[in-house]
Amino acid sequence: MKNYILLIAAVLLASCSKDTTAPATDPSETGTMTLEFDNRAGSDDLILGVQVYTNAQGEKLTITKFAYYVSNFRFITANGNVYTVPQDSSYFLISEADKASAFHTLKNVPAGDYVQVKFMIGVDSTRSLMDISKRTGALDPATGASDMYWGWNSGYIFAKLEGSSPSSTDRQKLFRYHVGLFGGGFNNGVKTLNNTREVTLTIPNNGKAIIRKDRRAQVHFFADALKMLNGTTNISVAANPNVMVDALSAKIADNYTQMFIIDHVHNE
Amino acid sequence: MRHRYWWGQGILLPVLTILFISCNKTEQQETMPPVPENIAFVKPAGFPEPAYRFTDNPVTTDGFALGKVLFYDGALSRDGTISCASCHIQANAFTHHGHDVSHGIDDRLGVRNSPSIQNLAWSTTFFWDGGVHDLDLQPIVPIENPVEMDEKLGNVIKRLQANTRYQQLFQKAFGSPDINSARMLKALSQFMLMLVSANSRYDRYLQGRETFTDSEKNGLAVFQQKCASCHQPPLFTDNSFRNNGVAPRMYGADSGRYVITLAGEDMYRFKVPSLRNVALTAPYMHDGRFGSLESVMNHYDNNFFDSPTLDPVFRNGFALTETDKRDLTAFLRTLSDKEFITDRRFEPPPGFIPRD
């Protein structure tokens, strides 16, 4: 039985990725692309609050909050054409607590066969220094960004991972990793840490996101929450239960650079 | 001291306004100059170009009026008791006179001394550690600080949106009744940008409209020689961050600028404060440790705490004679700007109820 399902799945997948669409020729043709962010913990679905996970340090923990900004999306076709999503509509806050935040639909994407996605984790310094009236929606400190903004050190929190662990040395056995800091440098002032990170992901299995006026593509990303802790620096909730504006935040930022993959693309 | 500005559902204020106007009519006509109708930001002669981006937020009469109401309104705090003016009082050049560290909601104490709000159009950063780079973003901090107003910005916006009087004020200021964070913050900026102090005795002395005593003249000379490199006229700050040797506390030391930049060279550095109106803004330094200018003078008389970031000017025998101290103090008193602290444009709007 299981084998049959696998076989059918394989056939279906093969047919999905077979591309019989005529190449895009009209430069004014556009279509729709949807980005889906699926939050994971290792190989599993991320379940807040109740599910116990283990980090690379062998510490058991549960996760109560996982949220992050991704921004400045660019899509690249096989022949190297780059489409940059208009800056004003290229900031997304994904929070595991808010299911709707997993989906972001981009309209007016030029027709093309895209093979690669580039984006930034965090909010770039230009936007962080921009007039407050240019920071609406996900970037409004009163609404979208209310839980992801530092007032006292003006700037967005790019990623938050919170939870509890019996290994935590925090009094309440909690851990909180809040990573922000966009590099400072305002008014020619000193530079701070810059924890924005660039990510380049290639659609696996030679896949493409096919955009035409009558076809939409959905790019399905996985974001592995545990990768904030596991990577080039394995973070220990015993040694560092709380990291916010701290030199160690740069190490967590290096870790979150590896947090995303594109799992697959649906072409409709 | 706490100031509550009861405004409720929009009925109380008009009533109070009428009462206020009728009560004060005679007095107002006899002793008070009329409140100017048209508000505009004017750069005083001799001041540099402002750092604030006025093109993004030009000051208008109605924007200023809205900003002033917000500044004096307890509705910006969780329980309605604390307004910006609770800690920034006009008579004290908009500081919290008499409190070493600020005193907020539920009588909770902050860790820093509230600076005066004046000449902010020329500030390149805000707060003792410079953590905020834009005046428009500044009010988020006290509103959300648990020891100050302890409220969420989003809740404040919702409260204002539900208030018909605010809808009218936003309509007047911005052309539509929409109330959002950008508009609220910009209105507050408009009020604060207008708080310009540039008419002290010192300013008039420079213009030849005032004479100085010998002591004040000597104080100015000492100041130019020893203090002006950091407290640079006409703003009396160069907007830099320095360590002037104020000893870090043994427990809970405030690392100052380092908190923001995490750069070793910024340890114990604080923003050079303006000294305009300094005689009105005791206590002094980031934690309000010195209660008088005399103590400040004693500090600058070679009482510097040595640490790797201590400013080099204080390293090689920086001392003041008793005459210097007396004269410097006399000079600093010439920086008080009576017009600024009594300017009726900045007074609480009618309906403001001070409470202690």
C-alpha cells in the first residue's frame, strides 16, 4: 500500500515539475507569486508550547514564540534576469502564532521561469532610518511591529525565539533570543552590529517558479526554528538563556542565515 | 509630581475651556500678552542648520496645537495618570526638577535623569546614550517604558481613535481624521521642535543688548577655555558622546553609549548635554547625582574617575580655582531663558489638571 502511494506521488511530482509552458515572451506580461513560510523544528512541524525539542547542545526545550522579518525579495530566472519586488511591499513579518502571516501574495511579477530567490533576514538600514510615515503595516511600531521593535535602541527585532527549558539558567527557566541591530551609522554616528543577513536559495530538483498571466506559482519555504540555536555556533540555553543587544547576537544571526530552505514549488 | 489631563469623551474639555476662558478673561487681558496665532519654526540668528528633516514634517499651527495636547495628556499612559509633562515641566526648561531619576507610573523610578527638552531640532541623537536617532521615534520609548508610562503604542492609538475631539484635532492638523502612529508621533515632534531656547542673558550679551558683571565675563572666558570644546555654543553641546569622569556606580553601573553600540570605546560615554537653562534643571548628570552646580564644579576640579575611556582633556591636571568655580557658576546662570520658560505658547492647554 505504502509503495503504491509513493509511486503515485512520484508520478504526480514528476508531472508537476515537467514544464510544458511556452516561454514568456511579452515583457509586459505579469502574474502572481505566493510565498509560503512553513515553520519547522528540525525535521518536524513546529508546535508551540507543548512539543519538546532538543538542540545541538542536547538541551531539551519547548518553543513559545518564533517570529522573523524577511525583506527585499529578488527572483532570478535561469538566464539571470532579476526581478526585484518593489521595496515598499517587500517586508514580511512571519510569526508562528499568526497563521495568516505564513502567506504573502505578490502581484505583478513579470512572467518568467524563476529558479532562485534572494532575500534579506531583517530590515535594512535604509528602511530602518526612513521617515516613520514610510513604515506602515508590518513595520508600524504601533501595529504590525508592536512586538518586534526596540524603542530605546531604535530599530526592529529581526528574529525572536522564546521558550522554556529545564536547562535554562534563567530564574524562570525561560530563554529569549531577540536579534536585531541594523548597523547604525545614522547622522554619521558610529556603527553598531549589523545582524541583517542575505540569503540565496535555489529551487531544488531543477524546479522553477513559473509565472504567466494565467499561471501562479507558490514557493514553499521551510524555516527551521532550531537553526537559530544550531549552526556555526551552537547556542546553549544553560550558558546564554537571554541574548538581545549583545555581541553573541551576531553568532545567532550567522546561524539564522542557514535557517531557510525552499522545500518545493507549486505551479498552478 | 504627576499631571493629569482629563479629557474624557470630548464634552468635558469644551466645558472646561469655556470656564477657563471666562475665568481668566480679565487677568488675561490685563497681564498676559495674547497667545500668538501662527506657529512657525524660526532658526535663531547664529544657530546652525537644524538636523531635523522639516521637509518630512513641517511645523504648522494645528500640528503644534495637537502635539501640545498630546504632550500634556495622561491618555498616553496605561492608567491615565502620567503625561509627558509629568517629567518635562516648562518652569524647569522641561525637565523633572527635584528628581534625580525620573518618577513614573505607580511611583516607579527610572534609572536616568530627565534632560531638558529644548533645541531638539539640532539634536542628532536622543537620550543620554543616543539610542534613538529620530525625534519622531522618541516618544515610543517613554510610552512603552514600564517605569514611565507603561503602555503599548498601539493601545494609545486606539484610545485616541475612539475620541471624537482627537479626531477633530487630527483632521485639523493633517487634513483627515485618520489617527495613526506616524501622525501622532509627528504632531508630538512639532510641539517639541518649537521648544527653542535662544534668548538668555548670554544671547542678549552677545547681541550687545545686555551687560555682564566681571564675574560673569571671567566665567565666560574660563568656559571658552575649558568647557566649550564639548559644550559648544550656541547649542552648548557638540552632540558627541564623552566620558567626563563621572564615577560609575558600584552596583548597576550605567554603561551609557556602550549599551547601544557595544563598542569598547563607548563604555561610560554619555551624550554631552546642552547647558542652556542649566541653572533651572538640577539635578545634574545622567543619573542626577549632583544636586547643585557647586557640586558639578567640584567634580570638574580634578575629581574624575579614571577609566580607559576617560576623555583625554581630563587626564592632565584639569582643575578649577575657587574663583573659576564661582565665576563659571555665575556665567552658567546667564544661560537661563526666562522667555522660554514662561512662553505662553508652551503652557498646558486648557483643561489640564496638575496633580501632585
